[in-house]
Amino acid sequence: MKKTTHMSIQKVVWSLLLFVDVLLFIEALSTNNIGACLLVMVLSEIIYFKGNRYLFGEFDAKRKAKYEERKKNYLQQRANTK
């Protein structure tokens, strides 16, 4: 249970950081502020590399499993047609 709680807290933290990043992006576009644009880019990279597994980890795992299943079926069908 402790791991689930930790993952849940991490997901909330990364979601809030993503929300702040989106708001900062909108502000940077509306004011043409180069510094804010650079900050948005750096923050986005941090979120992508560090927080992606908390935000989209389950989705990525399901997508990868479906992809592997489709790949296996395709290769099997291809082998059967030869």
C-alpha cells in the first residue's frame, strides 16, 4: 500500500507541475517573453524525462503490450502465407 500511495503522490505532483508548465506556456506565448519560453522548454524536458513514468507509465505499458501482440500476430500471419 505504501508504494501505491507514493506513486499516487508522485502523479499528483507531476500533474501539478505539468499544469503550471501549460499555464507558463500560454503566458510566454501571449507576452512574447523569451525567458519564459526557455523556462517552459526546460521544464517540459524535465517533466518528460523524469515524470513520464508517473504520468503515463500504465498507458505506455498497455500500448507496448498491444504493439507486441500485433507484431507477433503479423509475423505469424506472414509466416503462414509463405
